[in-house]
Amino acid sequence: KNTIKMNSKECIDHLLACDDAVGPGACSKLFRYDLIKNKRFPKIRAYEDFLYIYDVCADINLYVHVYIPKWNYFHRENSTMTAGFNIKKVALIDAQIGICEILKEKGNEWQYYKAQKVLCSKQFYILKIYTIQLPPFLLMIK
């Protein structure tokens, strides 16, 4: 695969499509300092890099993706990301709401609409998975 260059709109479209051209994680990206010097990771339990990447991509002029792996990502057993049921994973819903807010403020109307549609379907999927995996006594708590 080759190098891909894209603008902000294309970058966000790739993020929403969840394809290989732009991933939501920060671990595989290099940033120009002047672009991120005033940005901070949000204070949520997990998936804070998703929000950060959408915020950065909404402000860029050029995103360059190079298909050359340069890092090793270590997956720990029973971490927040690899464990089965983990209440911290519900933070993805907060991250997705934040993404919609970023796109409403900085993106175009179509991206905001698309984000609501794509991310909302993921939220229902997450809630369905957690409902299935919750211990029965937690389902009875009102």
C-alpha cells in the first residue's frame, strides 16, 4: 500500500468509516506541535484518544497516512480494552457524544449527521453487549 494524503473532511470520513487509513488511536500518530500545543486529552475513563484524534483531525489542513508499521502495541490480558465485561468500556459512549459535539462545532452538517448515525448504532450495540454480559442481579437494580 502507498502513502495517502487527505484533508480534514476526508480524514474524518475515514475515522467514521473505521477503515485502515485513519484509526482513532493516538499511539500510531505523529503531530506537528503547533497543531496540538493547546489541545489536551479529555478526562474520561477510557477512549480519550478517540475524542482527541477527532478534535485534531477537525483542525488539520493535511493528514498523511503511511502504511509502514513503526510501533508494537502490547495487549495485556484483562486490561480495559481486552477484558470481557468492564464498566469502563461504557466511557466509549461519552467519547462518542463528545465526537458528535466536535463535529457539530467544527465539521460540516453531513459529517455531524453521519457521526450521529454511525456512533449511535455503536452505542446501542455496546449497551446490548453489556446488558447480555451483566450479572442478573445488576439487571434488577432500579
